[in-house]
Amino acid sequence: MTNNHAPDDTDTTTLTIDEGSVPAPSKRRLESRRRILAAARQLFVERGYHGTRPQDISKAAGVGHGTFYLHFADKLECFLAFAEEASKELEMFGEQHHTHEAQTLKEGVHEILSVIFNYSEENPGVLAAAMTDINVLATEEMDMPMPDQRWAEQWGDNVKEWQAKGEVAADIDPLFAGHVLLGMIRQVGSYGARAETTKEEVLEKLTQAMIRMLTD
Amino acid sequence: MTNNHAPDDTDTTTLTIDEGSVPAPSKRRLESRRRILAAARQLFVERGYHGTRPQDISKAAGVGHGTFYLHFADKLECFLAFAEEASKELEMFGEQHHTHEAQTLKEGVHEILSVIFNYSEENPGVLAAAMTDINVLATEEMDMPMPDQRWAEQWGDNVKEWQAKGEVAADIDPLFAGHVLLGMIRQVGSYGARAETTKEEVLEKLTQAMIRMLTD
Amino acid sequence: MTNNHAPDDTDTTTLTIDEGSVPAPSKRRLESRRRILAAARQLFVERGYHGTRPQDISKAAGVGHGTFYLHFADKLECFLAFAEEASKELEMFGEQHHTHEAQTLKEGVHEILSVIFNYSEENPGVLAAAMTDINVLATEEMDMPMPDQRWAEQWGDNVKEWQAKGEVAADIDPLFAGHVLLGMIRQVGSYGARAETTKEEVLEKLTQAMIRMLTD
Amino acid sequence: MTNNHAPDDTDTTTLTIDEGSVPAPSKRRLESRRRILAAARQLFVERGYHGTRPQDISKAAGVGHGTFYLHFADKLECFLAFAEEASKELEMFGEQHHTHEAQTLKEGVHEILSVIFNYSEENPGVLAAAMTDINVLATEEMDMPMPDQRWAEQWGDNVKEWQAKGEVAADIDPLFAGHVLLGMIRQVGSYGARAETTKEEVLEKLTQAMIRMLTD
DNA sequence: TATGAATGAGCATTCATTCAT
DNA sequence: CATGAATGAATGCTCATTCAT
């Protein structure tokens, strides 16, 4: 599980000429990783974690099977990188579509949900795949924070802010509410997939439900 | 996927007065199945679907490998039987703890949640395991209704009844609400496992959240 | 392979009241064996030796799985009994359709082939299944005479008789000719199955070919 | 059943001048396949199809279990490759030992039989194993032409040519004769194995029998 | 840095046979 | 004499990972 590989290639900002220790990842290397992650995303979404083999990912990425392990210690690490990427992407997506700072609770909830729904529309299945309960994945260890834990915490932080502004009932436990809200969002995907309805309708219903839950 | 293992269903040309045609499964057979299902439950809960091998189940059940396949066509069928059993059990559990018919929304929600929480306390992890998103399990087939779909629908039915009594806001879509409520419950398990809190506290918080969500 | 079972039930003629040693097989026992063999024949023909499980045979025969082993030491013994039965049946079939004793070579060959062809028409696939090369079946042992060896020898005996009458060239080795004739018959089944032709046509062609081969 | 193992056939977006597009299999890969096929041949001959496990083949070939499936989709595909190889080999063997073009029927038959007998002497059991009735092997599918069908057709073609030269009776159906000749050859192996005789003797006898059968 | 052939422990499943009833 | 549940060694095959090139 520990990454005993080549230097971590997240810091892409180093422009210094190789000072000795951490050589800047070559263009080729980054390109490989990008292709692998893109392929992994598609396959994890389409077939799920257990239905996707590293071989499939490598093949879809157009690289050799060994190259996969040049970038990820194992399959799980690759999945987590995918989930991380999706999370970051959603965050960026939110920042880009963020409109006005000071907003009412209703506006705030609606905007966040809009971001999630729009992202899901553009990237169908990605969030569901990334939220795959990790205890389904790994039998052991699992000390690392799971994506859905982080998301629940983020929702909790939002609730806390709204609470500070007096828009959310004071007797609500923010972290608890964060989990509940996340749960609502997760399961709603299942509803949307089966009921004949539109994204907008679901969005409105969910916004209303959340508001009601959060206010007295 | 269909269980063609059950007592022989071919031409039973018995001339006896049809006492049921399908000879009652022998005690031994039933006992085997019971043991296997009990072992399966424990292992699916402890290690998850993919972490559990038919071999492990057989061993834990104290039967031979082949006996497993005498009762279940394959691993997935065994898992579904486990999920079904859990569902039935929860239902029976509810019926046994059901107290008074006519109840307010708050009493109703609280009671149902109590049942779920108490069942989960007696059978830790069982509901979570049984709700394992089956599309994580089988990429194909899956025409059969998934446990969580059924549960969402049941919650939806409850909401509809409360709505009829005027206790739930009229503008709420019952099926949608059913999904949302199920989502809340599922995720709350994750909260309860991590936050330092008591079952009672979580129960109270969740009841309150649900009530707020359902009323105007 | 050795039959360490109940007394061999071929001698059905004993009418004596149990004199102590070889109790007459009960009606029930014989009926069981008959049913099993009938089922075995059908399945060996339809699915081949390796495609047929003792369980399948028992089920088709409407008896318990254990009953199979009451009559046959193992699957191979059952197959050999089936082959033996087919052989006997063909012989009886021949005797019943046997018309006139003194016959020319052409008449003789034609008659024997007629018997075989007619039997095959009434019992499609049985001879082919019974002739299954036994080295395909058992990896070891195989000291017992295989059905096709016996048939080759029978053809050889026929050739010898015709030779004695001066109808077959004197320089022909009867046993060799027996094998060759058997080979012709076996492969012709494959021809008949694929070429669009009638049984009669094939019969005529084969008779002609055999006659030519045997005469100078 | 199709071999999707061969070097990657997906989008090879190489811009190089198409030198074959499918990268030539590496030496190592070819060597592995060769070793596996060699081991498979020996084991199929010695123990038959059902007596040979992929595991045995891999072990005998000195490669890992998985390597077997890198080259063959399953056991049956491996067997068919073996049969195909034997067929090709026999053909090449024939071409190498082919002496003079214009030949009488007797010379022609004798030469072909010589080739087969000599090949069988150098490769004992190979032809018999390769001719294993495939319907004994696969109950389903089997659209591909079986080795023995092809051989019967080849013999048929030979008969047709001889017929054109007027050396074979005009009233003979070439394809029918092809099957009959193949049948003779197949069964003769069984005779040769049991009767105490020499290869040369059998060859002479069989040549004579075939000639007689084909001429008026 | 990249490759892809090779690996072998591991998996789900089968089936000829046994034995308690 | 009959039953059918039980057995477990064996089978065909997979797949995450390694390593020589």
C-alpha cells in the first residue's frame, strides 16, 4: 500500500533544474499517468472496482501492463487516486460555477446541489463509483480516510457555517447533519435512475427536503 | 441463477394423494442449509462479499465444499438468500416490537427507527452487508429487485400513509422521500461508527431530522 | 472395476426357491437395473461418456443416486454394460431379420449391413456411442476386450466363412479385413450425417465397396 | 473460443509505414507456445484429451499455469491447435517424401499410405489422438471443421483425380470413397496394434484392399 | 522509463462416490 | 433394497503482480 515508487508526481510546479533529490517528472511520465487514470476512471465507472483488472486499465490506456505499477503501487492505490481526482474535480467544478458569496441557506444548498448534479450529468457515474464504500474494497487496514468520510465532513462544515449565520437550527449537530445530507444525495441517485423524472425536478425536491431538515 | 437443487421436481409419478408433490425437505437438508446460511451471514458481515469464499462458508458451516452447491447455485445466490433472510428477519423483528397502531408521525418514525437500530444492535453489520449495492456484485443480469430498492419503497409507503393522515406535507413525493430516508439511515451508520456517541443519541437526532424533513 | 456387488443378475432363469448361495434377483432389483440402463443408454448417446454423470443417469432413471452403485461398481462398468447390451441387441436384431441361410457374398454383406443400418435407424446414435474408443475413456488398465475389437473379429469370422466358400479372394487376411470393414462402417456414419443422401443409397454404395474390396 | 490473446489488436496508432501493424510475436512468446504445444502433443497422445489437464501441460512445458491461457483460450482450443499442427505436419511430411508426379493408382495409394505409416512410426499415436472424434469433446458449438472431415475430403479429392485419369471406377462417389478410405486407415491402426505383424505387411494389405475397392 | 510475457496462489465450481437413514 | 444428502479431491480458469528485456 505504501508508495515505494518513483518520486510522487503531484508537484508539477517545480521548474528548477534537477537539484539532485527530486527530479521533475518527465513529460512522458505524466502523460502515462494521465492516460492510466483516465482509463481507470472509465472502467471503474463502467464495471466497478472488482470488475476492472489492472490489465484492462493498462490496455485501455494504451500502455504496457507493467507501466501501471510504475505509477501505482497496486490496484487499490489507483482506485483511491481516481476517487481523489473526482473529488478535486468536483471541487474545481464548484469553484468555477460559484456565483455570489453571500447567500441564503436555500441559495447555498441549491447551488451546491446544482454543482453536484451538473457534474454528475457531465460525468455520469463518476461520483457513485468514487463513493464506493471502501470496506467493500479492502478487507484489512483502512486507516486512510475514505472519500465519503471527507464529503460528509465538508457538508458538516457547510452546515456549521450556516448555523453561525443563524440560518440553520442551533440544535443540529453539524457533523451528523453532514452525514445525513450525504446519505440523501447518495440514495437520490438511485431514485433518479429509476423514477421517470428530470434532473431539475430531483434537484428541487432534494433542495426542499434538505432545507426542511435543517430549519426549524 | 435459479436454484435447481431443491428436492427433485421431475416426474414424481407417485399415485398417492397429492400431499404436496414436492417431498418435504429432510431435516438434515434443512439443517445443512441453516448452517450454511448462518456461516454465510457471519462471513459476509465480517469480510464482505468479495472477501468471502464459498469454501470459507462451507468450512465455517462444518460441511463439505460440495454441500454449499447443493443448496445454492452459486455464491451470488447465497448472498441474495442472506440479504433476503435479513430483510425478512427485520420485518419480523418489527412486527414483534410493534406496539400501538394509531400513532403520530413522530411516534411512527421513532418506532421504525428504533426497530432498525435495535435490530442492528443485536445483529451488528447485518443490514449494512445486506444492503451492499448489488451492482457492485453483479455487472450483468440483475433483474431481481435489490433489497435497498425494496426498502426505499417501503419507506415510501409509510410516507404515503402519513400523508393520507395529513401528518406529512402534501407536496412531498412519497417514493422520493422513501429514498431520501433510506439514504439517511444508511449513511448514519457510518456516522455512528466514527463519532463518539450513543445509539440513543443518534436515534433521537435522526428522528428529529426526518420529522423536520417531512413536515412543513 | 471388479464387481463386488450383489449376485450378478444376468441369470434370470433360476426358478428354484433360494437354495442358499445365489438368491434370485428380486423383480424390483431387475426393474431398477433396467431403468438405469435405459437412462444410461439415452444419455450416453445424447451427451457422450464424459458428458454424462451417474447422477444424471439415476435421475433420468427415477432412482436414487445410491441405487446406481447398487448395480454398477462405477461409471465405466455401466458404460460397458450399455455397450454390451447394444451389441447383444444388434445380434438379436440380426437374428430376427435373418432370412435365408445359404447366400452369395453380395447377399450376405448386404444383409448384415441392412441389419446394422436398420438397427441404427431405429436406435440412432447407439452404435456410435457404444463403439466409443475405450482408450478415450480409461487411462489405465483396459485388459478387457473392447466392443469394437469384438465386432472386428466378428466381421473377420464372416470373411473367413465366405473365404471357405470361395467367394472371397484367398489372399485376404480375414482378421485384417474384419478391421477394415468395421472401419468402413464407422466412418460411413460420419459421411451419411453430412452428405445429403438416403440410407438406401449409402447402403448400396457401401455394399458395392465392400464386395469390390473382398473379391479379386 | 476465439483467441483474443495474440498481440494487442486494438488501436495501434503508429504512424510508421505499416510494416505489418500487428507487432511480430516476440521470440520468447513463440518459444513458450512451442513448448506448450509440444507438451500438449505428448500428453494428449499418452493420456487422451480427458486425461490431460492444462496444469499437466504447463508443468511439462516448464511454464506457469497462467502461461497456458496466455496462448490458448481454453483446453479445447489447445487441443484443436494440436490437431491442426499434426495435420499440417503430416502434409509437410508428405510433400517432403513426395517422389514422382505421374503415378499409377497403385503407386499413388501406396505412396500416400507410406507417408501416413511412416509419419505414424515417427510420431506414434499422434494421428489417432488428433483424430479423436471431437463430438466426444465438445457437446456444443463446433462449427469449425473437424480434422477427420478434412481428411475424408482430401481422400475424396484424390479419388476424384484418379477417376479423371480413368484409374478409378467411374461409378464411385469420390466423397463417399474418401470417408471409407479414412475409415479403413483409422481402424487399421487398431489392427496393427493388436495383431503381430509388421508395418510393411499392413501397408501392403491395406494398399491392396484400397485398390480393389476402387477398381472394378 | 516502458514493456508485455510470465507467474502461481487463488477462485468458483464439479462430480464420482460413500454412507447414514 | 433404496435413498439422496454429503463429500472433498480435483478441475478449468483468473488476475494482481513481477521482472527480464
